[in-house]
Amino acid sequence: MKISTLVSKIPASPTLSITAKVKELRAQGKDVIGFGAGEPDFDTPDNIKQAAIEAINKGVTKYTPVGGSPALKEAVCASIEADYGLQTTPDNVIVSCGAKHSLYNLFLTLFEQGDEVICAAPYWVSYPPMIEIAGATPVIVDTRSEGMKLTAAMVKEAITARTRGIIINSPSNPTGMLVERKELEEIARLCVEHDIIIISDDIYNKIIFDDKEFFSVATISPEVARRTFIINGSSKTYSMTGWRIGYCVGDATVIKAMTRLQSQSTSNPTSFAQEGAVVSLRSDQGIVEERRKIFEKRRDLIVSKIREIPGLDIIPPDGSFYSFPSIKGYLDRFGSAEGLADYLLEKVLVAVVPGEGFGADDHMRLSFATSEKNIIEGLERIKHALTAL
Ligand code: PMP
Ligand code: GLU
């Protein structure tokens, strides 16, 4: 059957494809080491699981309001006040089926044909396709020559009369980089001057290393907060990727329009998953810090192991659980990052995500949301495969 023109143009998410491929190979009995997964390897904390089980037993198994239960919206408002010092009300919140779904609703609600949305490369794989689904045009600002750090000067150069939005993702997937505070302040000033909406995807805001601090544009001034939409969710902070709970916080009129859109597509996110999310936000946050420390140790380990491999180069990530080394030293040999990723999978059963999908075809992404043992063994295998050339 004929596939619509719109869907024909959408690439499959490469991060999800690699994760699926690793699972398939493991099911065939292959000893694959996977650096593909964009999800914590930790289990969901027990108190969160128990809350969802109890919710099912209590009969919280029916539709909730489309944009999320009042209890979860209140919990999101409380966490926004704690983390950003911003006062919001449930009217400013929509809960969706993952942060990805909130972003999708937001792009579709705000952007259309003729609009341009600025997006720093290397970018998370789903931003450009989602902007395009909305009919708008992603304007890619390449940060590779500046050590993967988005600057206000780059943004200024990309602004045109058609610019309607900009995505800030700090720490970033896939680079792990934070955008410097002074750059964010200047970017925010440009956004006010040119009437640009800011999408602040803060999904890695609790996974930051070296005593660096999370800083959000939304906190710069009430004027900037008014034009900012904060995106976050349960997936990364609470190891709840399969629960599919994410949210967007921002202008109440836009949130209401997004809720209308959601009412004609998924309706509410799963009722008992929302109950788990309430507990995740309301309970003691000690486990988040414990896990952050583990990620930091793994970051140090993976960076040191990558640096032992000739031809690879890495800027240590400030946060997230991704390392994004340059593979320039091997491009001539393999022609592309995809070529190198295929070679590593075939030769030594190591799965990485090639850089093409992130807008950086001279890099590859290795997630360190995996054990130290896997990091040591996997990087040993990569070293062996590359030095054998
Ligand atoms: N934003 C970024 C930058 C991500 O890496 C992800 C990865 N899953 C998401 C949003 C979406 O997360 P989820 O839909 O699982 O909440
Ligand atoms: N965001 C994660 C990743 O980058 C999960 C997969 C996805 O949704 O892309 O791997």
C-alpha cells in the first residue's frame, strides 16, 4: 500500500533501532556489549513500583484527565518550584506519554510551514524529524568547531525573520555538554529581542558532573520564563523509560492547545504510571544523587578508556550518560560512522550509535548507562578491533 508522503520521509529512530538490534542478537545467544541504549541500566526504585501496583489494586485503571491527573500536575509544579524557583499552576502543565510525546505535541502546536526552529548539532535524533512533521524547518547550528558548546554568536547568526523557536538541551544528548550560563543569558536576550520561543529540554538536569550546576534559561527573568517551555520526564532521572511519563511546563494557553491535540490522539498517559510518577517526584531524592555519582564514575572510566585508543578523541561530557568521541581517525578507512559501527558489531559484537542521526557523521555515541565491567570489556574489544586494522 502507498505510504503517505509525510511518513515516507520520516527516518526510524536510530537510537531505538540499535537498542532493538542488541536485544535481538542477545536473544540469538550472541555476547553483545551494547553502548546504544539511551536508558539507565538501573531498575525503577521499589517505592515507585509499589505505588503503581497499589494504584492498580485500588482501581486506578480508568481514564484520567487528558493532560494528566491533578495529583501529578501538582507534583510537577512542586518540583518546578524546588528546582527552578518558579511559581506555576496545574494550568501550566501537560503530562504526556514520555517527554518525546510532550515535545511532539509542543512542536505541532507551535510551529508550521514557513517557521524556522534553531537546533544545535550534534542534536538528539528526534528533534529535526519532529520539527519537519510539524511542517517547519530545522535550522542546524553546528557546534563541533567550538568544542560542542552552543554559543550566542552562533544563534545570532542563525536568526532570520522566520525564526520562531530554539531548542536548548543542556546537558545534551548526545554530547553531554552544558551550555555556559553567560551564553544562555545572551541567547535568552536574543530570543526576547526577536520574539523567539525557547524549548528547554531539561531531561538530563539531574545527571551533571564535577560539581557543575544546572542552569535553566527559564530562571533568567519573568520575561524569558514566559516564552520558555520546560520539558522533562520520569525516564532518565528515575529509570522509568518504559513507563512513558513526560511533561511540558509553560504558557497556559499553549498547554491548553497541546491538551486538545493530545485529546485527539493518545488521551491521557497510563493512569497507574502517573501514580508512580507522583511518588517519584514526592519522595526522598537520595537515590537520584546515588545514581548520579555512579554515572560520574563511569564517565571517568569510559573517557580514560576511549583515550587509550589511537584515532579516537573525546571531550569529557559535563553530564548525561553519553560519550561522543570523534572517529575522524577512521573515516578514511570506513567511509562513514555507520560503516565503523557495522564493523564493530560484526567484528567484536559491540554496539554503538553512529553519529549520522545526530548530525555529526564523524562521531559515534557510546552510552555509559552500563556496568563498569561492560565498559572495560567493550572498550577493550573496540581497541582490539581498531588496532587490528
Ligand atoms: N529528550 C532527550 C534529549 C532525550 O534524550 C530523550 C530520550 N529518550 C527524550 C527527550 C525523550 O525521553 P522520554 O520520551 O523517554 O521521556
Ligand atoms: N533518548 C534515548 C536515546 O537517545 C532513548 C531512545 C530515543 O527515544 O531516542 O537513545
